[in-house]
Amino acid sequence: MPNLIELPIYVGIDGSDTALEACKWAAQYADSTSMSLILVYAMPDAERQLGTAATRDENLLSEEVHSVGRRVLAAAESLVDAVAPSVNVETVLTRAPIASFLASVSSNASLVVVGSEARHGLRDLVLGGEVIRISNAVECPVMVRRALEAAQTDTVLPVVVGIDYSETSRHVATTAFEYARALHAPLVVTHAWQVGTAVGIGYGACVIDWEKVRVDNERWLREFVETLREKFADVRLTVQSVEGSPARHLQHLSAKAQLVVVGSHKRSKIAGAVLGSVSQNMLHHSKCSVLLVH
């Protein structure tokens, strides 16, 4: 398996300011990690466009669609050159739907980056509403970039990672440490537990000693983090074990963070990939960017 640093970062581009902001972040991150960028524009279906403009020449319309795509990619490429001139950048025009294209290349990608914005609690708007499809479809991590809601400050905002008892948590936490190091940011490792999750470390559903639950969860989290401390000794670390809803707790922390890292908990692809409830919640309601780790 190739080293991740040898694999490119793919960025979905659609001409919006949000996508350009995501492109800018990806360029800066690629520069700091010595990665390359591939900017992708998925062209609208010309035949569908003809349905609303039947009198137009199909070849002319197709050329117009190509021309728009080339202009959008050129603008994004110019932005990369301005903020990170040493980064190697390529551009791709594709007729495939953006989620399908990114899925097809994701096994050979280090990261997929898309821009996102939430409007008054409604569904996120990203590449025409493709964020969930992209996140479900790809195999590599997905960075959903969002403007920070935290107040402007000179302090470097932390990376936050939520972990649970799942087998994937070590991979998720390791990824969060790597991003915190690359971003020169402190890291908050947090675990929010509830009655149902407390059973995961040996409690029944009858009489529960809540103080013991609290102490045992804190001990479990400390032991979990200790396995990573030595490898990432340069990352400033805070550890939090709290009782409550993981989604609500991560939403609260996202208001003062630059990035929240969560596992996707996707189901078997045979049954159809579906993001877990916490990751979906964060995609819709996080007040900062979200990194989904598969």
C-alpha cells in the first residue's frame, strides 16, 4: 500500500465561493504535507439541459458546458498557484456524477475535500447537495470544509475527535493526531457515554453505580489515549470523558474548534453504505469543518 503522502488530495470544484474556500484550505494543507492536488469539476448533463432548451444545438451546448468547466477549474488552479505555488496541481473535467467519480478514485486518494455551508438549519449545500452521497461513496477520508462560527482570535483553535468503543476508534484517533500535528493545533480527544454505551465496558441494565461508570469510563479513555501519546508527543492534548449525547457534545465543542474528526461507521456496502447517526449529525450541524474517517 502506498504511503499516504504519495497519494493526491482530490477537491470537488463547482464554481462557488464555498468550493474555492475548500480549495484554498486544501492547497495550504497540501503545501504543509508535501502532497499534490487534483481539482475535479463534474459537468452537468447536457441532455438534461436540452430538455429545457430543446431548440438549442446539442454540440453547442456541450461545448458551452465544457467551457464553463474549464473556466471554473482555471480559477481554482489560479487560487492554488497564489496560496501554494510549490504544490503540484492537476485538473479533471468529468461527465460522471461527482460522487461516482470521487468514489472511483478514492482508493488512490489521501483525502477528498468539498466545501459546505449550512443555511438556517437546513441541509448543507455542497456541490448541489452531494455531501452525503460523496461521504457514503468514497473509501478515503472526506474533509467537509465549513466556515468557522468561532469568534476571531489569535489562538490556534483545536482539532476535536470523538471516539467510542468501536474497533475503528483507534484509526479515527490516530488520524486526528496526524491532522492536529500537520495543522500545529492542540487536540481534544473526547468520549461521550450514555447508559447504552456504558454496557460496552461491562455494565448491565439493572442497578448501575453511576460513580463507578464515570470512573471506569475516564480510566478507559486514559488508557486508550496512552497508546498514542508516545508517537505524538509533540501534540498538545486534552482528554474529556463526559456523560451525554455524543452528537450534542461534539456540536458544542465544534463552536470553538477548527475541525471535528469522526468515524463514519458505514454499514456493509452490500447493504448500502450509510453514515452513522453521529457523523450525519455533524455534517448537518457542526459549527466548523468535519473530517469523516472511513
